[in-house]
Amino acid sequence: MITDRLIEGIIKTQNPTCVGLDTLFDYLPDEMKEGVNTFEGVAEKVLAFNKKIIDYIYDIVPSVKVQIAYYEIYGVAGMQAYYETLRYAAEKGLVVIADAKRNDIGSTAACYAKAFLGESQVNEENLRAFPSDFVTVNGYLGSDGILPFVEECEKHDKGIFVLVKTSNPSGAEIQNVILENGVPMYEYMGGLVEKWGQSTIGKYGYSAVGAVVGATHPMEAARLRELLPHTFFLIPGYGAQGGKAEMLKSCFGKDGLGGVVNNSRGILCAYKKNGGTYYEAAREACIAMQKDLASVIGKMG
């Protein structure tokens, strides 16, 4: 089961880090940007940057998260770089999270689910659009926007991460609203996520239907960890958004498992702060993050 595979990667590396390949052209070293003036040129350089990062981190982290918006801004060429980044990370044995925050209802949700998790039939062939293991989804349209994704998870051994308590400050405008029964909206959504994942629980006790829970809200995260024993967390907000290791400790169980922590700019742009090549600096940033998280979480598994 895919969440088991992610957990085993965390145990093997003792590192619950997910490297966010949210790669803007502006993040690249000046020498890589020189002379580029087309989307095709941008895409070529971004892909080369990503591949080099992956080459230097795939043995010390279990997963990458690739945010689609950073590629869509470069048009069709950018989307090709997105696909190739997913494919290259998968070839290196990393668990690949497509951060696309998809959702709609009925047949449209089913199309999104097939695009990122399943297959589409073309005459006699079943073809995959994107080589991803997980996709992020927005659950605030309700069950008919989620169940098509769950169906693809069951069919193809894939997973999803549903937005529950996000790391952005204004998320509280909706997610912290108190319902008539006295339950905050994020808790109610968390309960739905736990329910949606019941059919996909693996050997470590976590389902393929995970939750996005921001590191910047430790009290809410602690409550969700208590309420959602079978839900694995994707944890954004560490580093550039202000989340610190101590703040996200509550996302993990006593065995040091239960979540994977995303870091994007802190790894991609580490060379700008620490010097050296961008790929060596990225590796060192992953090692430093592992030590920081392990000092709080302890042994994993």
C-alpha cells in the first residue's frame, strides 16, 4: 500500500522530509538563466535544475512534492517539465506527490482522479497521464468530489492528501468556523477524511486518504492527531512559512510516525543563503532538516 511505502521510506532514511519542487525560474542560479527568453527555454532549465536536486537528495529523503502552479505559468512547455520531473523522481524510487489541489463534482472529479492516480482508456490501451503516487485534493465540495479519488486509490494503490487545516493565516476564515454542533470546521473535515480512508488502511495503521495539516497551527494539529488515528499527515509550513520542528511534534505519534514534512524554498534556495552549488546546498539543507526534526520527533518506527 502506498502509504506503507512512504512510511517505510521515512523509517529507512529516518527523515520525514518531503522536498517541495516548487521551482520558479527565478530560483535558478544566474548562469542557468542567462540567454533564456522563451517558455521552452525556461522549462528546459527548470527540469535540469530539478533533476540535479533529485540526484543529490533521493537517497536521504523519502518523497518529493511537485506543485503544479509553478509549471503551469510556463504554459505547455512548463507542463512537460512538470511531467518529466514527476517521472524522473519516480524512477529514482521517491514517493511522488502531485500538489495540484484538484476537486470538482461527479464525472469531472473522476477525470481529475484518473489524470493523477488512474488510467484512461484509448481504444485497447490503458494510459497514465501523470506518474504520481499521491495528489492533493480540496474536500470542501463534499463526498461526491472525493469518492472518485478514493476509488482510484483502491484500484491503483494510490493516495490523496485532503486539505484539512492549511498553513496559510486566512485559512482560519473558513476552517475555524464553529458549526452548530460546536465542532470547528477543520475537525469536521478531518472526521470525513478519517471516514473516507477506512477501506485503505495499511499495515502501519494509516490509510491512503491523508490530510494536509499545517505546521503553523500546533494546537489544531494536536487535536487532529488525537481524533484521526488512521490519517497520515502532509505537513506544510516548515521553514519559510514560519513553522519550526517543535511546532509540528504534535503531528506525530509516539512511534515517530504519522506525517511527512514539506520544505520547498528552504531546500531549493539554500545555496543563496549558504553558498556552494545549488544541489550540494540542497542536500545539506535536507540533512540539517533531518537532524532538526529527529531532535524533536525521535526515532521513527
